[in-house]
Amino acid sequence: MTLALAIEPDGGCAVHELVEDTELRQLQALVDGYIEGIYGPGWVGFVNEEGLIKNLDQNVVGTNLAMECDWYGGLPLGEFLRGTIVFLGEPNEEGESTDVSPDMLRMVGIRPEQFPQYNL
């Protein structure tokens, strides 16, 4: 299982356990549609690929977290990612997902110690 951080447009944050066999379906359910990746050093995030087309709510907290964590992408000034954003660690050598970093959890007020079963 992989630990993921989901940030809702209203700023609500939740930690989810993703199961390898159903990870894609879980990610699609969390973002409510097909996924599109966003990337930064040591992490990957997923958003609804049609978030702008569907006019999903802006996700200020998630966009700011991505930018604070050196997101490789970017948006025009005043624009934000749309809908739920799910953050994970960067894929390992086999391309498999890894746990979201303890630093990202701390940045949104979640204590990594709450998840002792993970090596955070």
C-alpha cells in the first residue's frame, strides 16, 4: 500500500492508502475523472485532466503546496489547479508509487507519526 495526500478545493486534507492493484481506479475516484500528472523534485501529484474544461473549483491550498514544493509546471498569474489534488512520493526505480513525504504532510498540518505502519 502507498500513502497519498488528497487536498480538496475547500482546503480539506485527507490521507488515503492506495492499493497497488487498484491504484489507478482509486486515483481516478479521488480526482473524479481521468488523471493528469504534475511533478516536482521528490513528488508527483494527480489532478482531473479536465478540471479546467469542467470548471471544477479552484484548489488554492493544493496549488500553493505544489508551488512551495518546486512544481515543475506553472500557471498564469492568478490561476490555480482545479478540483482535488492527490500527492505521492516520486516513483521508485520500478516505476511504482511511493509514499507522500513526511514534509508534505507536515506542511498541511498532518503529523506523519499518525501512520507508524509506514516508513515516513
